Amino acid sequence: MADALYINGRFTTTDERVLGVEDRGFQFGDAVYEVFKFLGKRPIFLREHFRRLEISLRTLEIAAAWADADAFAATIRELLARTAFDDGIVYIQVSRGEAERSHFWPDALTPTAVAYSRRFAFPDAAKKELGIRVITTRDLRWHGCHVKSVNLLANAIAKKEAQRAGATEALMLADGFVREGAGSNFFAVKNGHLVTHPLDEHILPGVVRDRVIDLALGAKIRVDERPLREAELFDLDEAFITSTTQGVMPVAEIDGRVIGNSRRGEVTTTLQQLFDALEAAS
């Protein structure tokens, strides 16, 4: 069965081919995107995702595709009402629009806005306890990682490298520091404290990342937002990644070396339980 699809004010399904060949998102990667989770057709952290979408659009000077958060929410409610399943993800992409191919774009282009629902197999209880293997790789991304841009080739290459190594995620390394995962934010745990990269142009401001930091502070867990040195990676008590699709996911191994006892640690367990409860109540 085809998935529900929204395109520029109308609804159809993903069976319909809707993108023009001169859309700048297709030809230049001149677009931003968002992904959010829904459970029981209930969107999770929808307004937070919309705020990040707005920031990305403003940063790249792409016109807003929705007048405000309420208009965006109305589109999503209709999309989910048309969706044939209860749990999954919604992918949203907004490009600068369609115009004759040129590096110089015309002013006042009408953006192309797309959103569609998709089934997704979220981690089960066993996976959330056992955790994942990750590798490290060189960070080849552009210097604007705080924008959720569709320029994901370097991320995709890193993910493929991880897959070939039998791992789930790749940690991006640059200048001797750990940035984030190819599709996630990264947290280290040492002596009961969290360490994660500060918000700057090197990492994406993750919606789940922000919630986890708030939960940690509420639980009296110290959070140090600083660049983690590559040399610190193999002297950690625990580690985990955060993302919309993975939630709080323990890291059992990095480059084949066991982290902690190779299973979910105490701090990770606490934050995972707090986040799961928050998500269920959202």
C-alpha cells in the first residue's frame, strides 16, 4: 500500500511522482528536512520539530512553507488521518523551489514542501538494553551541520562504512574531537556525568538531545557540553546516542572495543526510562 503524501497544499500518495526535474532540492541539495515519530497517529514533539524546521529555513533564506505552527500541525493531522497505519515516521522536506538551473536563484521563489508517512521498526526492549556497535570515521560534512540540510552524502557514506563493519552508527571525528553520529547525537558518560558536544556549527541541535539534557539536569545528573577528545572515547563508563528513531540507545562497542560492560549502564538506563515516559506522555 502506498504511503500518504502531502505536496504543496494537496494530498495524494507516494505512488504519484510529484517532483520537477529543476527543483533546486533535487539539483543543488538546496533544501532542508525534518523527521518526527508518531505513535497511535499521535505526533511526538511536533512543535519542536517545526521550530527547528523554521530555523533551518531562515538560515538558508528559504521561504516558509507554512504560515505558522498551527498551519503546519493541521497539515500533519490530515496526513496522519490519511495514513493506513498507527505508528511510524513522517518525513518533511522543503526546497527553495523550482527554477531554471543556475547557481544564482531568483528572488521570491515558491518553496516545494513535501511530507509523507512511512512505517518504521522502532527498537524493541531487547535492543534498547543490549545497545549497538558503532565505528569512528572522518567527518567529511560541510561546515553547516547545525542546519538540517538534505546534503547528506557524507553521512550516507559514513553509514555505509558502519554497515560494512557490522555496526549501526558512525561517529564523526574532526581535529581530534568527537562531533556526533552520522544520524544521531552522541553522549559519553564518565563518573556519573554526561559529556556531549556543545551546540555550534559542528552538530545538529537534536530534538531528542535537548529533551535528554533537560531530563538529566532534572535528575541531578551533571551535563558538560564540551567537545569530547577522541582520546577519551575508550575510557568511558557508558555511552549512548540519541535520535528521533532510536530514542536513547546504548553504545556497547566503539571500533570493536567494549564500552563499560558492553551493556546498558546505570545513567543510560535512567535517562532511557525518563525519556520513554516523556515520549509516552507527549
